[in-house]
Amino acid sequence: LLVRDDSRTWSYRTIGLREDQLRLLPSVGRTLAQRLRFTAETRTPYTVTVAQVLDSEASGSALVTPIVHRGNMLGAVVLGIGDRLDDHRVAFAGVVAGQIALVLALARSFRDLERASADERARAQVLTSVLDAIGEPLLVLDADGFPSHANRAAQHLEIFRAHGTADNSVQLGLYHADLSTLYSHDDLPTTRALRGEEVEDEELVIRRPTGDPKWMSVTARPIRGDDAKIDGVVAVIRDITQEKRSQAQQIASDRLASIGVLAAGIAHEINNPLTSVIAELDMAIEDTESTHRSMDRLQAARDAASRVQTIVRDLRTLSRNETEDTAAPVELGRVLDTALRMAVPQTRQFANVVREVDDVPLVLGNEARLVQVFLNLIVNAAQAIPPGDIPGNSIRVRAREVNNGVTVEVTDTGSGMTPDVRLRLFTPFFTTKPVGKGTGLGLSISHRIINAAGGTIDCESTPGKGTTFRVWLPRAPVGTRREPAPRSMSSVEVRMRILVIDEDPLAFQIISRALRPEHEVVQAKSPGAALERLATDTAFDVVLCDVETHGDSCREFYEEICRRLPELGPRVAFLHGGSGPEVQDLPRPSLNKPFDGPTLRRFLREHVASIARGDSS
């Protein structure tokens, strides 16, 4: 049997031939191969006399029958070496050739199919490798909406495992971006893509009874066949939880910054008129006999002005441009008092507030951010108490020294929390409040602030009985002291000559009325005017410059004074009414507005005394 392969090479199949016949095959084969080219065209048996191709010892004939299948030449059957070939042998050769052709065709078909299958498997493996290399989950759904392929990143996702069932949104907890509306089956991005819609970066939320909520972004597009019929859907899913968390934290930070800017602006606008009110009231009280019937009214007005002064100071605390990482010694009692005052509009509607703050050491932290933390805890405590029974409810704020630090407890008699809720308290975006009433970021930000200060925060709660938040903060290093209390000064005033740089006539009037007639007060309406005055007159004990009015010009003025008149540099002091960038790291001592007359006089006396001692600031 002679067989030709795809490369048109002939090979021999020598089943049943004797050894002496095998020696004839090479020469026979060459001749037959040449003749078969013509036979294949006519598709008829070709008989060749063996004498034509064999040596002189051979005699007889051979029958060569082409093996043809569907027009393809597969080989030939060579029958016998004898004297003559009759019709029966020719017919037999044709039948055998037909059977062999079918077998060879099937064999080649199987071989081709196996090759195609191997190629398909190789291509599928390449495609799978490419899809697995994609870091984002990718799902392919069939025309019925069931997953037919998922890359490695999508193996852990359950978003579409229940796809195709009516209640899958409930099973999976799929919510719209408003966090309250469940997806219906028809609204799912993949369902809409099966209808022909192209869905681009649609945000959805997975909320479960247990576990943290996850934000996902889904892009889904239909897969169309050659007939434009939709055969399935390809969906790319991105986990954007961290992205949303960062955005929310940035929004919260921006909101706090906006509040700080607003607070600083309010404090700035209130400071000067409030200082004037306080000064006028102080002078009116000094000029009025204690038995006069107006004294009580004046004192009540002065007390009210002091409360406004405290509010302004608290607003300045919020406006401080500091980061959570700025740790410094902080007096915790002052922090708690500020937070309690700011929470009054909330707490007075729900409960009595009890303050139990021991004489605790200084702690490490950021004063403004600690106020933010405790204000949040106190307001949360108030909101956990049902309205209507103020005498029967309480919010207790307790501070005590423990474990080389200070522990602060905020305890309420509110509704309490279940263990599941308590475990998720510090998770970003988690909130039990109605939609629009809370962002779920207050406690997570508080947790971050306390951690940044090296402390801890935890919670104990019993449903129906109340909640206790416990904050521990590390003690400031040994040797750190509180700000010294104002030193008692002699009632005998040492006359001073003071240059006040302030263009505001009301502010200058307040200062001059507080200092005269005991001291001489001279006004310069700008730092430039002050330099001109000092060029010819340097006999001043103190040079006061209002940073709130002149900003960076005060710093430039101080630098110029140190350059021109270095002996006057230590005599410079500043007035300011805020805590923004223009008042941070002032090079000389400063007095915060609003202030009263005694406070201003005490500040000036201490400043002059420090100059006499040779202090650097």
C-alpha cells in the first residue's frame, strides 16, 4: 500500500509481502509514484507490466488502484505480481481502495479535529491567562444571564452568583448608591446589558447583616454574534470601597476646614467689637458704685460678654490648621470643657450632663482634634437618648489618671447597642442613623485621631441600658508642665510708653482707654508709619502690632526693626484674634483678642519684665 501525506511524500505499507518481494519495492515504488500522478487525474485503475519496472528476472503484472476521497488523492493499492490480472481482481482492488479511502479519511479527520482542538485549547489557555492577568474582576454571562466565565479576580465575588433569580438583590444586599434602595432584578447592570443597554461605571453598594459594606463600580456591555443577536454580557467590576472612603474622608476634612475658615472669620469679625464691649463694661463697672441699682445689670452684661468671649475662643479652637499627627502636651480638662460647652445645644434637649474630671496630668495629642473627638462622643450620647425625660437621663463625662495616661469615659443612659452594631462602630460609612442624618464617619475619624495620638478608644454597651465610650491617652513626658498661671503683679503700675500699630480707631481707643492715664500710648496706623516714627523716636518700652489687621506686614516690620534697630527687637509684641497661618509661629509674644483691660495690662507688665530679665521671647 502506497500512502501520500499532506507534504505529498509517498510511503510504503508492506503488510503480507515476502522478503524477496520487499527487495522489489524501491524500484517499483519510484515508477508507480510517477505513474500515479496521471492515474489520480483519471481516477481509473492503472495496470503496469512488472517487466517495465523490474529487472530482467521479473515477469508478470501489478494492479495499482488510486485511493481517492472527496477529490483528494490519499494513496494507491498495489495488488499482486502475477502473469495476468482479471476483472475480478480489478473489482476487488476497487472495493478495497474505497474502504481504505474511508478509513484514511476518518483518520485524517480525527487527526485534524485533534489538532484543531489542541489549537483551541491553546488559544483558550492564552485567553484565560490574559483575563487572569487583569487585576479587576471580569464576568461573562450567557444569554440567560448566568455566569459562563470569570477570571481569577472575580472568583471570590458573589455579586452575580444569584443572577437570574427574582430575589437575588435581597440575597446579595445590592443597593443603589443612595444606600437605601434595593436593586430589582430588572435594574441590575447585567440585566439591562442583556436588553442591549451599555452600562458605564455604575456604582452600587453591597450591604450585608454582617461585614463591612462594599462599594462597587460595574461596567456591562452586550456581546453580539454575527447576526447582531445578543449572545451574552461581559461585565467589569471594580471595588471602589477604598476610593469612596478616601473621598468621604477628604470631604469630611474639607468640611472641617470650611468650618474652621468660617469660625476664624466669625472670630475675626467679633473680636474687635467684643473687646470694645468688654472694655466699656469694665470701665462702667469701675465708675459705678457697687450699691448702685445699675450694677447688677452691668455685671450681668459683663458676664454675657464673657460667655461670648468663651464661644469665640472655642471657635478659634476649631479653626486651628493642625494635623492629627501634631502631638503636643494638652490639658485634658480644658479640652473637655470646650467640648461640653459646644455640645450644650444638643445635650440640654435630652439629658443632664455630669462632669467628673480629676486633676489629671497633661496628655499627648492635638488639642483641636481632641475637642472634635469628645464633641462627637458627647453629641452621639445625646442623640442616643430618647427625648422627653431630661431629669431621668444623664450624660456623664469622667476623666481619671490610669496606666501611665488618662482615661476619659463618656457614658449615657440611652438605648444602647447590640453586639453586632458595637463590632462595626468604627467602620467607615457604618451608621445606624436614618439616611441623611449621618455619614458614618464620625467615629472612624475619631478612632484615627486617637490612634495618631498613641491612644485607644473602645466601647461598652447594653441594649436598653446605655453606652460607655472609653478613651485612653498617653501621659505627656515627665517634666512637661502646664502653662504657668499669670504671676501676681504689684498694684503699683510702672509707667510705660507704648507704640500701638493699628489703623482701626476703635481698637486703638480700646487699648488707649485701658492703659491711660497710667501709661503713654502712641498710635501708628501702619507698620510703615511705625518705622518712620521709630527712625526719630525710639523711646518706647513696648511696640504692639495687630497681626489681625496687618498680617504678614507685622512679621516684615519685626524683621526690619531687628535689622535697623536691633535694640528694639525684643520690645515688639503682637495682638491677634485667630489661629490661622498669619498667627502661627509668631516670632514674639502675643496676646489673643478679645481681652479686657486687666489682661492687657498684665500682658504688658510681664513682657517688659521678661525684657528686663533678658528672656528671648
